[in-house]
Amino acid sequence: MSSEPPPGSGQQPPEDDPFRKQPPSGEPGAGAGSPYDAPPGGQGGQPPPYGGPYGGDPYGGGGGFPADPLAGMPPLADSGKRTLARIIDMVMVAVVVWLLTWAFRVSELDMNADDVDYGKSFGQSLIAALLYIGYDTFMIAKSGQTLGKKWLGMRVANLDNGATPSTQTALVRSLVLWIPFAFCCACVWTAICGGWSFFDRPYKQGLHDKAAKTVVVSTR
């Protein structure tokens, strides 16, 4: 199976991407594959045996099934470190949000006797969501790393080939994580979306990773 991302998944990762997964020498295409791809063989194909460490074919694609998509990639990042990296990023962006809302006099809540101005609360949340989306999209498409991830030794990678996500992929990932932040349940949704990686098997994906078909791997 080709290691190229499927059509319509965004721009092609550059051939010189240092993180892009390469097939073993002498075996073109070996080690590639994605759990989102249909098994070869047309109708009647059966899912691969779950003998490998991540649920793929433990023999590198033998038997006509896709190989483990994590073959040739670094180990998956620890979910606890991912949470800490997210907190670091949120604190940094929150400082910028506070400065902007202070400068434009958009406070979280404006209390006047029994009157609560929720319009200002929504305005601050919207600014925060837009900044988080822009920050995540730019940093992930650039290097696969936000500052928090870089400092803690991890990065985001395409599940099918290990490459740095395209801008389109990074945007999808960021939108799923941050759009609810502007409307309701900001902290609850962020905790559920990111915390999903603690329980997800075999790829430790958050809900935003599942939407974008990415994983977070260690760089150390």
C-alpha cells in the first residue's frame, strides 16, 4: 500500500520532511498503512489479526493485510505529558487573551447589581477560541509542535505516514478541539477531547486526533 496520504487529505507532505516515515529498504510501501483504509481484497475481506503491539499485522503486512501504521515511527507520547503540554499552551494563549480583552475592555463578566452582561463573556471566549485555533494550526502545520509539545519532547504526526500534518489537517484538528470553547462547556469539552487519549487504544488519540487522523509521538 502506498505511503502517500489519500486524495483530498490536504497538501502532500514534502519528500524532505525529516519526520516522514520511510518504508524498509527493498520493500516499497512496507510499514505503511492506516486504520482508516479499507483492507485489500475487495468485498469479503476480513480485518487483520490483532497480534501486533498496536493491532496491525505483526509480520509487516504479510497475509495481504495493511501493516501496523506505527511501524517505523517513534513511540506514542505519554498522555500525562500531552496534558501538561496543553496546559502550558493554554496558559500562554490565555495571557494574550487577557491582554486583548483588557485593551478592548471586553471583560469576562460585567456585574451591575443584578445585571450580568453575558455578551462580554461570549466575546472573550470567542477571542480565546480564535487565538487557540490560529496558534494550534500554525504551529502544528509548521513543525508538528506547539511550544508546550516542543518543550516536553513530542509532536503531532499523520497516522498513515508519520509526516508533519498539512495546514488543512492541522486546521481540522484545531477546530474540533477549540470551536466549542467559544460557545459552551469550554473546559469540559477540552478535558473530554484531549483526555480521550488516556483511554483510547491502540493509538492514544484524542477526539481531535481521530477527526484529523493524527497521533502524538515522542521526540525523545
